Amino acid sequence: MSPSETLTAPSRAASGTTTAGGADAQPRELTPRELGRRIKLLRVSRELTLKDLEERGGISATHISEIERGKASPTVGALGRIARALGLPPATLVEPTVLPQVAITRAAGRADGVLHWGRASFVPLVAPVQGGTTGTHLLTLPIGREPALSHSHEGEEWCMSLSGVAEIRVDQETFVLREGDSIHFRAHRMHSYSNLASNPAVLLVASRPRLAI
């Protein structure tokens, strides 16, 4: 999972986020990569799989995956089918995003921003800012030794164990993080998160570029 666009559920207001420097905020050009991130976040926030969108919208899961990764630009027709599968007007997917210079997320509002990704719970810690490329979030792993989340993406990832015992697998290498331990790796390698203890594990995760989910 970058799971934190302003148009997505939950909204900034719902997640307790306030902004500053609004006078300098400008619409950001929507690149294929940003469009893909937006679609993926909307899909994940609705707990839909690629197959779900394929069945709902009549567009192949493979093609949707390429769009989400910024590897393909959807036609107007494909964009309309994806939007309908998400239950949204097509314009919602392509309208420009206005980002602030400063964004503040209050602790009291974070509970409203919980997303579910795989078996893990994902809470964006702050909204994006103009020109920013880094995202941070809390990742909570439920009890169970099977991977709660497995994925790969461009860029890099850093995480620290805040509580519990987590196993991070990067390709074929396995690393165990206990409270206070941290790890940093190139995120194009497939990586997964598992919980080795009898209580939920909580990780602070930073990714660059900001994850789309």
C-alpha cells in the first residue's frame, strides 16, 4: 500500500487532516502513474480485488493492474467501466488534485482513516503535499504467522516495529523485527509482512514514492 489521496474515502475532513499554505496550492497534473495510484486506492478502500473490478466493469484484471501501475493509459471507455465498477462518476477519476504546502493530521482523527489491505490494517499518517513523494503509515498485522500482506512497488521502503514481533520477507531473505528494530530496502523486490507473536504487531512504515495502497 499511496494510499492517501484527497478525493478518496476517507476524506481529509474525516481523517482529521488540516492544511496550511492553501493560497499556494495548485492543481497537480494527473500523470498515468498518479491516475493508477488513484484507481488503486479507491479500489482497495472499497475492499475490491482486481477480479472484482473485472467482473463489475467488464475490463480484464491484467489491464487494470497495468493501469494501476502506470504502465498503460486507459481509453475513455475503459475509464468509464472502471469508474462504474467503483460506483463513481468517471470525472472523479481524472479531476485534478489540489495539494497544500503543509498538511497536518490530528491523532484523534486517524481511526476514521483505517483501510484494509490483505489481512493488514493500514492507516495513512498524513495527507500528501505539493511536490511531495514520501508517504508514511501505520501497518497493523493481525495474529497469525501467514503473511498478512505481500506486494512490491517501485522505489524504497523503511519500517520500524513499534510493538510486537514482525517477520519481513524480502524476496527469499527473512528478517525479524522486534520493538525498536527497523529495516530499509528497495521495494521493487517482493516483500511480505507476518506476525510471529500472540499479539497484533504494529509497524511504522515510510515509502518513497508514496504508496497507492
